[in-house]
Amino acid sequence: MTREEFLRLARVHPVAAAIKAEEDWSPALESRACLLFAQYGDAFALEPLVEQAHARGKGVVAHLDWLAGIGKDRAGLAYLRQIGLDAVITSRASLVGAARAEGLLTIQPLLLTEESALASCVRQIVQAQPDLIEVLPGIIFPDFARTLRALLPGPFIAGGFIRTHQEVARLLATGCVLISSSARQLWQAAA
């Protein structure tokens, strides 16, 4: 999946289904969400889920740091690409380049816990050059949007603590291209 294709899917439905448990897969596959973020699981159980998602025109993103059963290395990334995974999320700057070399779209999280750590986090992201940046917790993105847009190229995804349609609208209005949420009602909402 190219960055342009990812962004096209985000425009179709701007809320990605954040899948945190096995029982989330079926509702996510049946939902209006065009992008599915696997935030748990076994890498060897992903292939049939990726196939089902692709059959429905959806993209699948796996959080590499939380994925069990596979090495966090070039061989592991090659396997994920082979099974059709579209993108990975990783906080490890070294894996961003390796994933890109394997043809995977890359998303690097930016964890906003302390304002004093922002400069260090920004340096890591600038060095890694991911395709997209996921701001965590996403609910605070509007408070930092102007600063982040000045420091980083984006595009930005907001993830974490987003539960209402009003929050989604506010995040989109402040420049996010996609919201990642485990709130199932947002997976179904009209775009």
C-alpha cells in the first residue's frame, strides 16, 4: 500500500478500527472502517485476517512492537509483507527504514507524555522518516497541533482516548488525517 492509497482510505472513513482483542476482528471487518490497526496478536494468525480485510477493500496495519511470534528484524518484516500486511507501526526508528525497504508503509508513534521530551521525540522521528506519525494520546492533538506541524512533516494520526463523534470532528478539524480508536461506535459512524 502506498501512502497515497492509505490517505485515500482515510478520506473514505477517517476512523481506523483499533483492534485490541480477537473478538474485535469480526466487527472491524464488517464495519465502515477502511483501515484496521491490529494492536495485539500472533503474527502467524494474521494472514487469513489480512486476506479477509483485503477482500473487503480494507487495509491492515500491525503494531510491530506488540506483535507476538515474529522477530523484530528484516526477516520478520519480509514475512509480514509476504502475507500481505499493508503497514506497520513501530516506535523503533531502526525498524522504520527496514520496513520501508520491505515495501511496507511505516507509522511511528509520538508519545506526548512530557513537554520536555518533545524535542528528543521529534529528533527520532525526523531521523527515521516514517510515512505517517501517530500522536498518542491522540485526544490532546489539538493542543499541540500547531507546534507539531511546525516541527514535523506529518501526516498525523491521532490515537488514544478518542470516544465520541465530537472528538473525531475536532481532531480532523485540527489537521489529523485519521483517528485510531477502539470505540466500535466510531467504526460505524458516517464519515
